[in-house]
Amino acid sequence: QVRLVESGGGLVQAGGSLRLSCAASGYMFSGYAVNWYRQAPGKQRELVARITTSGSTSYEDSVKGRFTISRDNARATGYLQMNYLKPEDTAVYYCNTIIDGNVYWGQGTQVTVAS
């Protein structure tokens, strides 16, 4: 079965960095895009970054130049490197993939940025 497990969240001071990981299993990781979403308290879940099977990337405007999405197909793991973190980046971060129309989510990892 498809499983996504995020890790790497935590508490960091504004201006700091974190690297999130998304360990995938149960499917051919290299054949599908990886998406990172986040959900702040009281807000809708939003797409933060996406990486396709060919390695093309796209970002939500507020994180461009600060966040970098990547993938390691050999390790079946996606990453989100987050630099110059701001308090408004505080949220639960989720990785996601879509396989044959089915949407799969991890359990999320909390990122808290202190001012």
C-alpha cells in the first residue's frame, strides 16, 4: 500500500532553516510527482512546491527563492529545503502524490518559526 511519511519539522528561529523529508513506499516513486502542501491554523491547505518526474519544479510565490524541492528516486524520498524561514511559514507540512486519480497524503510534520 502507498505510504508517505514526513519528518524534519521542528521549532526554529526566524531566518533559520529546516529540511523536510518525505519517505515513500508501496509504489514506483520515480513515476509520480511529489507535492508539498502546508496548512496553518484556521487556513486552507495550500500547495507550496511541486516536483515532476523529470525534475521540473514550481513554487508558491511566497516561498520562491527560499524553499527548494528535490527528490532522490533511489531512496524514494522527496525533500523540501526551507531557508530564511519566517513566522508566517508556521504550519503543518504534508507531502502528497496522486496515483491513477487517487490522492495520498502523509501524516504531516509541524514547522514552527519563532519571531
